[in-house]
Amino acid sequence: MEIVHASLKRRHPASAARENEAAEAVDALWAHAEPADGLQHASALPAPDRLDLLLYLLTQDTPGQGDAVSRAHRLITRSHRTSPLLRHSYLPLDPRAATGRTAR
């Protein structure tokens, strides 16, 4: 299992998070997860200027699936593109954020 942390920056930092925003964000991740993502668990914590996400992904032994950071980035990007909440409230991930370290 690998853990990936990512943050989505709020489009309007002065606006407060809605009460159920974290749950809606996690629901969006689950709705757009594909088997190759290896998503096992996700959590979200809204902050005044961002939404922090923790994604727990299965370690992939199959070549070609990409490392956990790349898989998490693809999942978050896919979810952001199709979720009205994420698209309207948060900026998309920086493509350079797809490189990083994971915890095992």
C-alpha cells in the first residue's frame, strides 16, 4: 500500500468550504476511480486555501501502470475534470505535481 498526499488550491481562498465538501470530494474520487488506479481509501480535509487529499493506493507489481504519484495525479485530474464541485471550487493540479515521493 502506498499513500499519496495532494492538495488542490481553492479558486477563491476567501470562500469557506461547504459543510459536506470533503465528503463530496471523496465521492468524486471514488466515482471516477478505475481499477488500474488501485484506490483503496481516500480522505479529504478542507483548509481555507486548499483541499488536502490522502489517497491510499495498492502497490502495483504490473509494469506500465505507473508509480503511485502518477496514478493519483491521473485520478485527481480525471475527477477534477468531471466533478462540478472540484472544477468550480478548485484549480486543477499542476502537471509538475505528478512527480514526488510516496510512503509505504
